[in-house]
Amino acid sequence: MIFKFEDLLILHTTSLKDAYLEVGRYLLTTGSYNYGETTVGFHNLLVITRTSETFELEKPEKKIYQERILKRYLPRIKISRIVSSLKSGRRASKIVFPVCLDKKEPECLMYLSVLLCREETSFTIHACYRAQEWGTRVLADYYFLSKLSEKISKDSGLDLSSISIYTMAVYTRKRGVKRIIEKLRENQINFTLSDRVRELISNKSHI
């Protein structure tokens, strides 16, 4: 099921792997994907799935989602419209944000999470980064998101400790998927909020 709000494409599916394959099919059938370019015809993608599986970017089945397929920032969106659309169907248990987070824009991501969290707390946020800076930016984004989630928890009274944030990496012209993931792991980027947020907050030298 695909929703589209302005320049945001929302794909609601049962499998992360199927979701990325479906994205490839969508891009090919609409003609909006240009293999040699850095972006596609739409700006951002939000994939929502009800499963608990983890998408293995290290073992891609289609090169369509290895390339850089997204622009950098998720624009401020009409969250109420998206949530109402989602509530008309079955509730999502996982939220995927394949976007490069920025300190100016992640509020809309986290507040969308809070709105869905009111319905179901066991979901995961996946963030997909362009890793040109080999993890430095990712750590900074995690630090900011962790502080933001603390603020939202305090303001809303919701317990966001069950929300996990993982990283994936997108393929760039000169750097392969495996190399990016290796570099992310070297910088200890593969962590969750519950595992690493306190360490990040206490050790700002990482940022």
C-alpha cells in the first residue's frame, strides 16, 4: 500500500526486504529513477512494516536500493494526515526512516513516532544515512535524537525507552555498501537507544 503526501512517499508493507524491492519497482515503473544520479524523482521515503525482521543491507538482492535514492532531509509534513491514514488500516510495529537526519528537522520524525507510540510502543526506528563523514555525523545525530527523545518523554509522559534506533548506510558513487558498514562498525555506530544513549550523552568526545 502506497500513500503519497506532497513529496513524501509512504510505503506500508509486511516486510522490510519486500519494501525495498517494492521501492525499486515503483521507481522503475514510474521512470523517476536515474541510475547515475544522486536522487530520485521524489524527495523522501517512509517505509512502515508490521514485522519484527531486520533488513540486511549487507546482502542486497537488488542494486536498485544500493544507490543513493533519497534527498537529505524529511520536510515538515502533515503528521495528522499520515497517522489518520495509518489508523484506518492495521497498526504498524516498525517505522523506517531512510533519510539523513539533521538537527533542524528530526522533530517531525520523533513526534510522528510519539503519535504512533500512543497506539503501540513496540516499534523500531531505522535511520539510513549517507556516511561520507564515516560515522561522525551519525553519532551527532544519535546524540541529538537521544536528547530529543528524553525531552519528548518528559513532556508527553510516554516511555520511549523501548524505541530502538539502528543505522543503515546508503551506497555512494565511490564507496560500497560493505565498506560503509565496516566503517560504521569501526566507529561503533550499530547501537540502540537503550544500549548506548547514556554513554553518548556522558562522552561528548565522540561527537
